Amino acid sequence: MITSDSISIGRTRLSLRAQILLALGIGVYVVVGQVLMPVGIAIGVGLAIVAALLIQRRSMYLVTAFSVLIIVVKLQEREGPQPGVSILDLLTGGVIAAALGYIVLQGLVNRRPLAHHWSMYFLFGYVAWALVGGVMSIAMDNTTPNFAFREFLLFSPLLVFPILFVPIARSTQRFERLVGALLLFIWVLVQVAGVVRLRSTIAAATFLFETGFSRYDIVNAGLMILLFVGVSALNRIPRYRTLYVLMILGSIGGLVLTFNRTAWVAVVICIPLMLWMLPTRASRREGSRVLTRIVMIILTSAVAAYFMIPMAQLLIKYLFLRIASTSKVGTDLSLVNRYVEWRYVFQQIASNPIMGLGFGGLFKIYNWLLGFSETVGYTHNGILIVIVKGGVVGAICFFTAFIGIFRIGWTARRSPYLNEQEQVLILVCLAGLVFISIVGMTVGLLLHREILLYVGIMWGYLLVINDRIEQRRRVAADRIATKS
């Protein structure tokens, strides 16, 4: 919905002064980036210029470029800790600098607030607190500027999308289609990359669980399952049902090949939760019908593959072993190793509870499986990584922001000012945030940019919904006042 007080950043051009300031900001970023990592200056400058031009014309181009860069960075990364800022990190940072610089300047020019909901101020508070902690860690020689800068870039999707989405949605009536096309493109990119690399991954694997883990994006597969199930529940056209079923099957295949038990459990929990929250009985019935067809197809295909393909038989056996191991929470070796790791993280939190280590901060843990201690900046728990990086103060800011944005979706899911499509997409966001929260129990969320990409998209969309409800409520009130 477009109103007279909308911000149309897709069509507005900055003044000459604002353009100069934006160019200077990008230049400072590039110079700082070269000090941290002296490579690719020509590419960095070129991308920054292109990004600035794209923002001037249509902001959704920038969102697409930023998202694709994040996925490309994820696909080219090796498993394990990264040494610091790579060339693709620098390029991604160029887009971030251009995006945030443009929006900040646009807000100053038009005297508009940067945050579109009070929860965003808490998110800004967490970032500021973690930046201060990172500077202190650098001063105490606990990290390097290179490493701290990289962790800030990993967190950046949570800043870019919530800030960009509301102005973009105000400037177009096709916002859902544009974001849907972006997510579909990312899904195709990840699936194709996984299929292309799967054979080489199997050949290079030492252990069976390595056959697919590094090539399929866990959160991409899980969230696309929720999205396609939710959209299929709305659609009554037979030819689209088959398409949605195929997309769900492709996402399920990618999720299975991650061999991530937490993600499997999360999907099993979140799909019934989302179907239960669907707004109408017809949509719940349609969603259940689609799921029934998918279960039948999977069972039939699995039985046929088990008896016809030796490799599939091995993978299916291992799949059942992984599922059975979820009940061994006290004896499974990988889980015991996590418990030992988390004990060391708690010790680090206790030693610096208020400030935290900040972006780039390092700490020692003990690898119980391999039998040695190591200095890392990562832990396999989303809650603990928030606390260890931001301290208690930062954690309060972050989780307050999370709860505030989740509450937007929870209160808006049955709003009379929204249509059925918007209500279902809200439910996908709510179920997706629950899914990521469950996966985050064994994954350090803040250091996975591909996960925060989806979190940022969902947070941004919920802020868009909140903005639409406020606008439509004002329009309805004005109509009532006019009639009276």
C-alpha cells in the first residue's frame, strides 16, 4: 500500500552534497579494507560504484546483489574456521557500506527515522556494544582488526534487510513477488551447486556424514520447505500444486543430505506448528493434503532406491542411525563434545560477563573428541555466542530485539487489515524463526551469514507488515472520520 507520506527511495535521487558524502564514505571503506587486506582494490572500487548506481535506480537490485554475494561467499568457503577477511568479504562489505550509507543519508535528507520499530534500536545497541567490545579485544591483543571486521560483516544481514525492506515495500506494490523471486533464485543456486558438487564431495569424504554437509545450506533447505508448504496451502490451481510438491521434495532432499539431526527435528516441529496456525480451514486442509502426497512419494521412492541402488541403501541405513542417535543425548560422542565445549564457554562468559569479547573476540575451548585445547571465536550454540560476544548487556539488547520483532508477527497473524497471502507469509516467518532458533541450539548463529541472511529477510518482512497495518489502520480511521 502506498500513501502520501511514503518514502520512495527507488525513485528519489540524492542531492549533490549527499552523493559526495556517500562517495567519500565508500572511499573510506575501501581504504580501510585495503589496510586490513591489501588485495582487490580495483574490484572493490568498481563494485562500490556499481552498488551506488544501483541504489540510485532501484533498491531491490542492491538487495539481490547483496544476497547473491552472501550465498556465493558461503558456497566457496571451506569447512572450519576462516583466517580473516577474504576478497569476497571485502566485496560484500562494499555493498553493505553503499546500502547503509545511502539509507542513512536518505533518512537525514528526508528527516525520517532509521529504525521503523522500537526493537531495531535494541539491535543497534547490540551492534554498538559488540563493536566496543571488539575494539577492547583488539587493544588487549585478543584478536586482530581483520578478524573483528570479518565478524561484523558476518552479522551485517541483520542490519541491511530490516533497514531496507520498509522503504522498498513502500515504493512498490510487488514487494512479495520481488522477495519471492529472490528467495527462489537463492534456492535454485544452492540446490544446483549442491547437486554439481555432490559427486566430488562423496568421493573426497572420509566419513559418511561428510557426503553432503558442506554443500547444502541447512537453513535454506528447511526454510524453503516451510515456505513452499505455506504457499501451497493458499494455492488451489492444480498445475501449481505439482510444482510446489517438486520444490518441497528438492528441499527435503537437500535437508536430508546435510545429515543435521537438529534441522530434521526442527522441521518436524515447525511444519505442524505452521499448519495449525494457518488462517482458514481450507488452507489447513490443502496444506495437509500436500504433505500427505509428499510423505507417500518419499516412502515409495526410498523403498525403491533401497533395493535398487547400493549407495542409496548405505545412505538410508546411515540416515536411520542418525535419527536413532537423537535419543542418546547423554552418551552420543558428538553431543558430549558439545557439552565439554559449552562448559568452557560458560567459563569465558563468567570471566567477562558485562562487556563480552565483542566482534572478533577469541577464547579457549577443549576439543574432547580430538583431545587438545584450541583458541577459537566460535561455539556451537546460538545463545552462548550472543552472550560471549556481547556480554549480558548485549544479549539483553539482542534478545529484546528478537522477541519484539517476533511479537509483531504473532499479533499481526490474524489482523483484519491483512489479506490471506500476507497472513500465511507471516506464519512462514514465525515458523522460520522457530526453526532457526532450534537449529541455533547447536550452531553459532551470529557467525553464519547465510543463516542471518534469512533471519534478516524475515525480520524485514515482519517490519513491513507492521508498517502496512499502521498505514491501513490510519486509512480506515480517516474513512470512518470522513463518513461521520
